[in-house]
Amino acid sequence: MKPVVIVVATSIFLAACTGGTPTTEPAIDASGDRAAIYAVALRQLVTEDNTFGGAGNPFAELLVQSSLDPGAGLGGQGGETRPLSDEERSAIEAALAPLAAVRWIDDPEEWRTADLMPVVEGSAILGVGSITFDDDGALVPMSMWCGGLCGTWFTYRVAESDGGWVVEGVEGPIAVS
């Protein structure tokens, strides 16, 4: 698995500047970091961890859910639902647009046929869940649907590296159809 790094500037608030007690808690859950994490994770999913065995993007169009997917990770787990911010959408589109046409969709159910294929031939429906930050970086739930027998749900471990974010691999269970 080749790591993809998206570099973003991060700001770290130093407690010393305010006279407060220094903390070891990383200040990594800013919206810019979420945007970069979603972008690097979706690019990894499309180019390397798709259900076709990686080696590039097999999709003609990428249908990206415009809100967090509460079923990402392990489908049906629930989670935060909110629209993706403009910053998150811009970062995702910048990461995916060189690979294929990107279309934002609201309800993934409306983009599946009766036989569970995406309504746009050769496309995949992509979703991201709510990011959880910890001392090792972040966990980001993912979903990809490209047909009744073509989909995957799992959670990426993402870490900061050289000023950007890198997908280190999958953490926890994986579901594949």
C-alpha cells in the first residue's frame, strides 16, 4: 500500500502563550485536518483499497455523499450525521477530481437501481463517517458501494506525517460484499 500524503497547515495553540499549563493533548481536530483526512482516506479507498484489488481507479464517476455516512465503517453502526463543510468538500473534490468525475449526492438510496447497482454505470458511491481522534492520529470510517456484490465498509487509521496525513491501514473489522 503506497501512502498518500496531503499537506495542510495546522495551527497548534500553545498554552504557554496564554499563561496556561502546557498540555500533551494534540490539537489535531480542526476542520482543516478533518478535510485533509477525508481527502487522503477517500483517495486511498478509490485507488488502492477498492474491491477490484487496487492498482488505480476502476470507476468512471465517483458519487460522494454530501453528508457524513452514519453506516460507514461497519454498516449500520450509526454515528454523527451532518453535511460535509465547504472546506471538507473542496479537499475531497481536489483529491478525487484527477481520478474521475465527482458528483455530490444527498441520499445514496436514490442512486441505486432495483438490482442494487449505482444508477450511473461504472460509478461508485462513497461515504465517510465521523472522525475519532486519539494519541496515534485518527480513525475514519469509510464506505464504498459499487453494486450488490461490490462494496466495502471499514475504518482507516490515519496519522500525521511530515506536515500531512497518511493512511497507515485498516483498523478493526472489514465488511465486503
